[in-house]
Amino acid sequence: MANMPSTQERVSFPGILGGGGGHEATFTVRATKVSLPGEPSVFEHVDYSVEKVSKPLPDGLYQLLAQGKTISLRYQNGSWLSAAA
């Protein structure tokens, strides 16, 4: 079988943001879905971005929960950043 490249596509799906102080909101996450060649059921989401948050949230640390994964993010001055930033 020829060496086939992986494929990438932008996808959207719902998730939940939870943070300290009991803050929680639903949101839409955009991600790049990378499918491995020859394995149509194997893929990974990379490059997450938060969009369409259901309500305003204060600055702080949050857990992004979507499609069985948890990612730590920091909300600061209207921008979502890696929690390590």
C-alpha cells in the first residue's frame, strides 16, 4: 500500500468549561481533526479553540471537557490560553 498522508479537517463540537468558584458554561470548541492514513477510525483532535461560550466568565483557570478529554486552560483578559502560559 502506498504511503498515504494523514488528512486534516476543521470540526466543531460541544463541550463544558468548568472552573474554580463553581463557574461553568457550555461552549463550542473548534479543533483540527487529524486522521491517520489507512485507519479511518483512528484520529486525534489538535489545535483546540474555544468559541461561543454560553455566558461571560471571569478570568481564571478552567477545565475544558469535550469528547472524553480534559484540557486545562486559562481565561485572561478575554483570551483563552494554555494553562501553562
